[in-house]
Amino acid sequence: MTSVLVADDQILVRAGLAALIRAAPGFEVVGEAADGRQAIDLAAALRPQVVLMDIRMPGIDGVAATARILAGPRPAPRVLVLTTFDLDEYIYAALRAGASGFLLKETPPERLLSAIRTVAEGDTLLTPSVTRRLVEAFVPPVRAAPELSPLTAREIEILRLVGSGRTNAAIAEALVVSEATVKTHLARLMGKLALSSRAQVVVTAYETGLIVPGRREV
């Protein structure tokens, strides 16, 4: 059973999402939040597997709430953000905060349920190409990167390859190692850098200058 917390400040939208999820087999709605503050409190109290988070809410918005939730008790829930607009700066900020993906509010019900399952299982909803497109649209100037110092040379290479949009299988082929080895290195670097999602790995690769927007990676 996949447990879900629904956070949206519009009561009709929130009630509709909750009703849809409750009606689907294999899901349970453990709580509903009307704003970011409630989402943070309920996520800590109810420990859902997935938080369906509206990105624009009064007070503490979905981006700030995502960051606070993912900085809380472990294991942290997966956060799936909802937005009205495709490719806006809020989506980039949510991915940077650790969200596992995003959906437009016009998404069909079956797609919504599939997306919740996907992130509950630990996968990122965005394809590497979409993640890269988002990051390139909003990445700020390269910042200093002292946080990379704990990484080994191999972990930095994995970080760069994930940032370039490659899948684990493609990385394994490029480095002539197994996918299990790639996953191990990726998990270790994410732990060292306190990253919660693959999207955050991509953002970090850009923000630290390992990947340069507009330059094709070899």
C-alpha cells in the first residue's frame, strides 16, 4: 500500500486529488495539507511514502516545504510536485531542493497514479533529457565547489556523467563496469553531498561547473 500526503491550497483541487487516489487500489491518503507549513508538519507526523506537493502556495510554498521535508527524519518521503506551468523556475527550484519529479495539474488520472508509484519505488519521474533541459534553462552562474572535495575521482566522474544525462546503463558501458557498481558509486556520492534525488545530482553537476550549459559532453 502506497501512502500519500496531498498538499494543495485550493480545497477543490486537494479534495479531488485525494478522492482520486483513495479510489485507486494500492493507495491510501494519510493526510491533506492546505499549505506548506501543514505539509511539513504532517509529513513529519504521518511519514507518508510520497508527498504530492502543489508548488505555489501562500506562506511557505512548495519549494521551501520540499526542502524542509527532505531535511527531516529519515527515511524521507519522495516529493512529487504539481504545477500549472511547464518549465518554470519553480520546477527547477523544486528539483534543486530534492523533488523526485513534477507533474502538470492537467495530467490524466492514470498518469498521476503511475507517477506516484514510480517515485514511491525510488525512481525519478523525469527523463535525463528533460532534467537537463530544465537545469540548463535556469542554472545560475557556476559557484565555488568545495563540497566536491570529499568525492573520489571515480565519484566525480559518475557525477559528471549523470549530469550529462546518461543512464546508469550508459555510464556502466562507458566506464566498463557493472550497473551495480555505478549505483554503488552514485549512492556514495549522494550520501557525501547530502543529495536526495538524481535530479539534485544533475543540478550539482551544473552548479559546480562539471557540466557547462550548451556544451556537448563527450
